Amino acid sequence: MNEKISRRKALSTAGKVAAGVVGAGVVAGVGGYFLGSSTAPATTVTRTVGAATVTVPTTVTQTVTRTVAGPGPQKVVLALVLAGYIEGSTWDGRQFKAAQRLKQLYPWFDFVYDEGVILKGKDPISSARDLIATANANIVFGSWEPVGIPGFHRIADQYPNVYFLGIVASDLSSRRNFIRVFNRQYQAMYLEGLVAGAITRSNKIGIAVGPAAVQNFRRMAAFYLGIKDANPNATLYIKYVGEWFDPPKEREVSLALLDLGVDVLTHYTDSVEPLKVAEEKKIWFVGKDTDIVGMYGWSSTDTVAVSFDTRWEVMFDRVIKEYLAGTTHPDRLFFLGMNTHISLPENNPFLPGQTKLPAVDLQNNNKVGIEAISPKARPLIPDRVIKLIEQRRAQMMAGSWDPFYEHELVSSGEGIEIPELNLKVPPKGTVVKPAKEMPSDEFLLGRLNFMLDGIVLVK
């Protein structure tokens, strides 16, 4: 029997090549978000934000050469090397649903998969090789960073005509045909923060957080900024579970947060225990990663005030189009936000009537945007906050605003050191990033290693 490996253990041991690879200058495509390109020189971009016009400075760290070799293949087979399991998962399960959707949209597309790879202790390299050999897969996706790091680094050169894709946890290393990917979930989580800040009556909001990781610091930062924009009197409490998936511990942590008086709860873990606690204790819950009501039926809008959906099909679509174009040197980082979408027919089976599917958006009970807010929660939200949600969502859809551009990022002094990058935790009160300046993708994905000042860590 294969040894089961926890997601936290996998993350802690993955990517020890990071320092060497990044140090060698392999990271690319980490230019400013508003510019939307990694090939331009450092410049400034003027955007209209609300009634004001702002000049957004963008910095590009490296020029990427994109070579197009001509028409590509007419058949694409996507291989999903899923570290976790499909059933009951808003992470690996949602990525599987994304591939299913693309198969319905494109007759020339197919996919194959292997699940539980990391959790079962299977070698991701072996999984990738098998899927390439048996299904002629020409794009291979790894759902957790420990799938691609160091596995895909080791085999990418052996399959020069295959694109390898790897989720970014904090290591941005890449190769010519090993592309790092993520979606700007934090944009929707900022909007969720606006909702949470408005509906709390105790002014206490809680997050059951899995491990201390850059991905989670980025999430809680955006959520917190939204909370404070809606309700300056609200306090965000976080308590670590330590693992991504530990149902008994997730329940224990959730109950401990409720003991503090929290009346709005969310989580950055993988089980449904925090949701169950919210249902049992009759408090509001904020969902993550996907529409847990409409897509999974795990709860109702009586409990889920709002959620968001990560449309991995938008990410896959962008990469697939690069492959079909015969691009031999694609961008090495895809970090897609709400301003990136795919077009859908109006009678599509996923969200009938919606013709644009952004990479990430508020979605709850199969409704999107402002309509995703629970009918029972919406009367609790002041009109000014409703208007702010609509405004900020529209601006992010247009690519003209971002919460990490608007706000300064001040360290609370709590965080994690990243020895591979020689990165210490900034002391409390340090303004790491001033307001009105867009941080690089490299910073957001790999160097945001601290909690924001004002968030309360419950130990």
C-alpha cells in the first residue's frame, strides 16, 4: 500500500529547487497586472478608476520571447495529474469539472486524469508519463505545486512538444514548456470581504486557515481589505488548522473562533467541517473556490451568504489556444484575473444566459455578481456597500482596479520565513507596499509572506 502524504507535508518538501532555479533567472512573466504583458519595458499605464484617473506604475522584470512555429495540432488532450481526489473537493474536483466543460464546448478537445497522486504517495512523473504514453496527452496539468516541483522540471525537456502546467503555491520557477499558473481568486475574495463586513452583527469574522502559506496570506489579505472597506469597526480573527485537510481539527478551530463571538465564518481548508459548524450554529458562511450551493448542493443560501467560483476552464482555454497556435515559447506565467474570460453560447448548460465566463467571479446558487449574494443576506447590506461591490467588480472586470493596487500592505509581524528566498517576516508596522502601486505577480505569488496589520491571530 502506498504511504499517504499530507498536503502540508507535500508543500513543505516540494520545490527545494526554487532558490536555484529562480536565482538562475528562470522566472518570467511577472510584470504588472494592469499592463497585462511581460514583453514591454517598464512604463506607466493610465486607467480610469471610478470618477478619477490614475497612473499605474508597472515594472517588468524580464522580457519573454514568444516564438510561434505555425499551425498547431487539431486535437488537444489535457492530462490532469490531480494530487487530491475529485469527490467532495472544490479544488481538484473543480478542475475536473473545468475539463468536462471544455469537452462540451470543443469537439477537438479531450482529457484524461489520474487522481489522488500526492495523497497516495504516487510519483507524479510516473503519472504524467503514463498519461502521455496511453492517451497521447500534449498538455499536462499538475493540481498542486508538489506535482510540478521538481517533477515537471525533470521531465519537461524529455517531451519538448508537450506543455506542462503547474499550480503556483510560492515557487515561480519554470522552463520553456513548463508553465506556472494560478487565478486571481483574491479579487473575488475582496468582494466577499465587502459582504462579510456588511453582514456581521458582532463585528467579528473568522477564518479557519490550513497552513501558514503565501497562498493563504494573499487570500486573507484581500478578504481583510474588503472587510475594512465595508466596516472599519470589524475585526478579522484567524486560527491555523495546520493542514489543508483535517476534518476534526477544522471543526475544533471553527468552534474556537465561534467562542470568540464570530458570526461570519470562512475557511482556507478542504473539508466541509467549517460549513457544517456554520449550519449547526446558525451563523453566516462565506464559500471559497467554487459555488458550493449551486454546483455541489452542500448547503443553501440560508447559510452561504456568498461564494466565488474559480473557472479553471478559462485558464486551460488560454493555454490551449497558445498550444494550438504552435507557440514554442509561451509565457511562463499565467495569473488570470476577472478581466480575462471565455465566451459562451447564451444557451450554455453551465450558466444559461451568461455569455462571458470570467476566470473568477462571485457565484452562489448558480447566480453571479451581485445576484450571488444570498437573498437573506442582501437586506443586511447597506446600499453604499452594494454599490461598492458592483463598482469594484465592474472595475476588476475591466482590468482598471485591484485591491492590492488601491491599498497599502502593512505587516502585522506575523508570517513565515522563506529561507530559499532569504525572505524574513517584515516587522510589525512595516509598510511593505504603499497604496496606489501595483505589486508584481512575483510578490503576490511568492513573496507575500506576512499577515496584514490588524488581523488577529488566535493561538
